[in-house]
Amino acid sequence: MSSKQQHLDTLGEIRDLMNRSSRFVSLSGLSGICAGVFALAGAAAAYLYLGGDLFFGLEVFGPDSRADYHTIRLAEKMREMDFYPFMLLDAGLVLLCALLSGTYFTWRRARRAGAKLWDETSRRLLVQLFVPLAAGGLFCLFLLLHDQAALLAPASLVFYGIALFSAAKYTFNDVQYLGLCQIGLGLLGLIFPTYGLFLWTLGFGVLHIVYGAVMYYRYERNK
């Protein structure tokens, strides 16, 4: 091995050590895949609860009447006694399963790498992540209080995207791109609230699975 190559390897090791000391690198791509699968299951349950035809198969009404039809259907559903309990239970189960699977796979990866799961870096990461999430959760509750359930999906996407973009400072840079995509989908949902569930499924389900697969093959598969 040449002297130049040895210097390059040394610099690479130093950079890796500095990166590990300032960033939490034990996030597992498998946790992203699991979160996406649970989100798809939750979205499917909501879709079936809403009648299965809230977003598709409305050609007979024409494109101009579609939004009005969806608004009427959603308003009818919201007046039913079990609407809010069902939605809260559905969202709560998705969040709980995603957190449990994420914690497990991240703990497993940290253990294999001989790294600590909880240290100053992971604490800063969680603060950056959960402050925007907590604000978003309260914002969504206020939307419910004002009967604006149609904006729940896009609002949750926007706040979740902000949380990811903020937390990326203390973990992989790839996370910020996922955050930007979630923000973009949320803004689209605010413009077109009729397709909120579809965009929510795309953001929390499909994008998580794609992100998790990319992270797994890039950082975990051969380690």
C-alpha cells in the first residue's frame, strides 16, 4: 500500500470518527421500511372505513363536481359517532407500531456496531425531531376542534417533514431529503385536500419504504 493511500485511509478513519461523534448513525433502514408498511396498513383501514370510493371511481360526477362530492362525503362521515375514535385509534396504532419497530431495529444496529443507543447526540436528535412533531400534533388537534379534518393529512405531512429536516442535522443527510419530500406532499395536500389520504399514503407509506430500502442497501447490508 502506497504512502498516499495510507494517508487517505487515515483521513477517512478520522472523518468517520468525527462523523460518529457528532451524528447519530445507528438509524436502521429496516425501521423505515416497517414504518412504511404500518402506514400503508393504517391508510388501508381508513380508506375502507371511508367507504373505499372517497378518492376514486367518481367519473360519473365529472372533474368539477368531484371536490364537492368528497367534501360532502367527508362531512357525512365526520358526523358519525365513531369517526374521531376510529381515526385516533388508527393513527395511534400506526404510530405505536412504527415507534416500537424503529426502536428495536435501531437498538439492534447500535448493539452490532458496539455503539450506545442513548447519548448526547441521540438526545439532541430526539429534541430536534419531537419539538416540531409535538407542535404538529397540537395543531392537528386544533384542526379537529374546528371540524377541519380534511386538513389533518396534509398538516401532519408538513410538520413531519419539518421534524425530519430539523433532525437531519444530527443524523444522515438523506433524512433531510425525505423531510423535503414530505413537506412538498403536505403542501400539495393543502392545495388539493380532496387527495389528502392518497398523499398521506404516498408520504408516510411509500416514501418510508423507498427511503428505508435505500438506507439499508447503502449503509447496512454489508456491515
